[in-house]
Amino acid sequence: PFRDKSALATVVAVPEQSEVKGIRSIEAIVGDAPILSEQLLELARWIGTYYCCPIEAVMRSVLPQVIRRAEVGWKKQLFVQPASNVDQGEMEKLRRRAPRQAELLEAIAKLEKPVRAAELLRQTSLDNQTLRALVKRGLAELREEAVVRDPHGDEQFIATSNLVLNEEQTHALNEIEQALQAPENARPILLHGVTGSGKTEIYLQAICAALDRGRTAIVLVPEISLTPQTVERFKGRFAEAQDAVAVLHSHLSEGERHDEWHKIHSGRARIVIGARSAVFAPLKNLGLIVVDEEHETTYKQEEAPRYHARDLAVVRAKIEKCVVVLGSATPSLESYHNATIGKYRLITLTQRVDQKQMPLMRVVDLRQEQRREKKATIVSERLSQAIADRLEKREQTILFLNRRGFSTSLLCSNCGEARNCPNCSVALTFHRHPAVAGRLSCHLCGHSAAVPKKCPSCGQDALIYHGFGTEKVESTVAQIFPKAVVRRMDADSMTRKEAYRETLRNFRTGKIDILVGTQMIAKGLHFPNVTLVGIINADLALHLPDFRAGERTFQLLTQVAG
């Protein structure tokens, strides 16, 4: 089937005989040692059998593309250090004949350890030709070294210590520590704690217990937007060995993913934080897997192999003989059912830390407001007044709407025809965002089309925009509160690699007054100065043709409000 081409594949077994004729020989092997452990191979085989997927398709998920391709390798940089045979006479000679070389040599002589050549030249304002001349004279030495591309290398993490646990948290931690003592007999643990009950602190102290036993840990988070906050908290807690914390998610560059994977594989990293693909992290001696917000739909892989990372975490824990903790304030029905029948161990946290009260929720009937105002409103009068009160007190507000775009559909008022996606038959959404400005987009398949000037069906100039998304909410709120700083956080506005981190940092430091967003802002993010959360069209998801609509609406509203 390959004809005269070569293909990259994974060797999972070496049989002595085969019934298949015409098998070609292996041309080359990437690396000398096995790249996957026996446990990960067993997990891959289980995935292939359970999800009815070819083993090579599974391997494409287990082994990142950057590891399978030779083009992505280590980043090399030149480091400079003084030669051992420099004497004062040579320095005096240089000062007379080549003052620039002498200046650079003096800077090199002061070095206590090798530094990057580019950094030294930048500091001294000298050029590469001057450095090469010193090397040629034998007065300086250059050597090439691999440089690790750390996605968080430019950040400073403040060291933190363990917090004092309340009675419920202490009980939960003790249960996990008991499981760590005999992991081969441990059942999966479902940690069902209300929002703000301190589940993350339990995870941190449980991981400390696993590390003390010489084991490693994986922490799965449902959204990439959660990862910077989680990394900050974990690197702060393990500040003495920040290199021991690695991250894996799709917003890493190819080079960063390559280096993080090898940091994990080599054993330098002992804790891995990431989205669903981090369940395949090649950690050795795995002791604990934490699945935070285990109910989230983002743990489900939509492309083959269509695995669920939560379920794989449970299976991998069984294979590796380690402990798995599933945490959520709103656990999925299947996990809760498994806990009620004894398949999982249920641990419940009913209190918030420091005895804080649950948020007070108020329901606004938009039908009454529409009758009073004689028109449909995006931000109700009650919500608008509440936002104004928060702005006056210099407090922050989050507005949630789980629908992207400016308008949700384009209709013809003459014939009633809607512009639908030719592939999916769902209404196309109108966007004003610069990346897709003035276009209709399908949020399922990505199809995009220009906005017609007239109705393609009847030819009349009677097209109207119907419904609204986060873009329109942002625009409307900015008009109502022109002095407030309003920002949006959704898949359209978070296209740049650093956009997530910048927006979260600016909101945490008070540079943003009102944050509008989709489910991206509903995932356990902690902002102490947020005193108001507005959920716009709260019953929107209830009307979706999904048998889980009620369950997911409850989960989403509880998470956002908490």
C-alpha cells in the first residue's frame, strides 16, 4: 500500500512469522531504547480494542507527532567560555592591535560559567565576527548545547506552603493517603465537593504524599485556559523543584512540546499538568492521577480514537496499580452512579473553605422585561444595575453566554429562509471579530461564507440578523458602561498563544472590569475580586437536542455561579 514511499509506524511486537506476504523491511529505528513502557503499550492495546480503532491510530495519540518526526529536535545554541591559556601579555597585545577583541575578551574572562554567545554579544554591543576572531586565536571557546524550551521559562513563581485543612478536607486527604499505601487494591475515588470547598489544596497535598513515596503524578484539567492558573499554583507549591512540573497541551509550540515530553520521559519531571492528551504522559512509577472537573465534555476526544480521558485515567490507574481521583462539584451521572453502587469510593465535601457562604442566585424573567420594555433585551435592567453597583465599588463582574459570535443566524424577513451550513444544516453564525470579520461561520465544521447582500432564495433585500452571541454582549455592555474596561474570552478572541494568560493576568490584577465569555471562563477559575456573575439566557442549553441537556445545564450554571 505504500508503493515506493516510506511511512512512519510504531513497533509494538516482533513476531517471527507472518501470514501477510510482501512485508517490507524496516529502514531505520528512531532511537535505541524502547520509547514506550509496557504499561502504556497495554493501555494503547486496550484503547484499540475498546474503541474499535487500529493500533497505529491509537499510537498517533499516545506518541505526539513531534516525537515521531525527525524534523523537530533539540534547539541548539552556542555557549562561550574563556580559554584556559590566556595570559596578561596576550591581553596587552590585543588592547593595542584589536581593542574590540580585547573588550570582549575582558568580558569573557569575568564569566563564572558559560553563557549564551548571543546574550554576551548583546550585552557588550559587539558582533559575532569579533567573537570568532577570539576563538580563532584560541583565547575563547565555543560549544554547542541543547537548550530546553520552557513554556513558562519567563515567569517567576512565588513559593507557597501547605494550607491548613478543615475537618472534611483532612478526612478526604487521609482517604487518598490510605489508598496510596495500597494502590493495587484501591478503588477510583470520586471527590464530590461543592464549589470553593478546597479540592485543589487536597490534590496538592495528595501529590506531595505520592512524591514522598517516590511516585509521580498526572493532573488533568478540562480546558487549556485552566492550565496557566493550575501551573502557577503547582510551581509555586513545588518551588524548590519547579523543573519537576511539566505541561502538555495543544497551545505549546512544537519545540516546547518536544522538550516537555522528553523532560517527562527522562524522569526529570515528576508532575505533569495538561488537557486530555496528558493522560498519555510517559511518567515512570506513576502513583496518582487527578482528573479535575471530571464531568467536563472537553475530556472527550472527537477524532479517532474517540476516547474519554476520564475513563482512560481509570484504566491506566488499574494498569499502573496507582490511585485515581475524580474531582467535581457537579459529577457526571455515570461517575456518581459508579460511586453509589460501590464501584468508586465516594468522598463528599459539603462546606466551603473558611465557612464562606454559597453565592445567592436570583432569576430574572426576561419575558416580563420584554413586555415592559416592548423589545428584547440582552442585559436585563436588574443585571445592568448590579453591574453599575460593582463598578462603583471597584469590584469585578463576569458575564457568561455559551454562544460565540455576534448574531446567531441570518434570516430573510420576506421568505423566512435562514442561511444554513451546506455540510451540517445548522444556522451559520455572523461574526464581527477581525479574524473572520463580516462572515458567516459554522461552529461545527468550520465552513465560512460571505454575507449576501440579498436573500439568495427570493432575491429581496430583506435580510435581518437574529439572536446574539458573546461579541454582541461585549459590544452592548461597552455601550452601556463606556468608562468600564470590557474584554471577551472565547475561542474567537483567544487565537494568540499568549492571549489566555494575558487576559487572565489582566483580569486578576484588576485591569479588566467586566469579562464576557463562554464556558472557557466557567471552569474553576478563582478571582477574589469578582462579586457578580451574570448568566445570560441561562436556559439556552436546555433546549438543545441532547439527552444530557438538563444535566449539562445544571453543571454549567453551578460551576459559573460558584
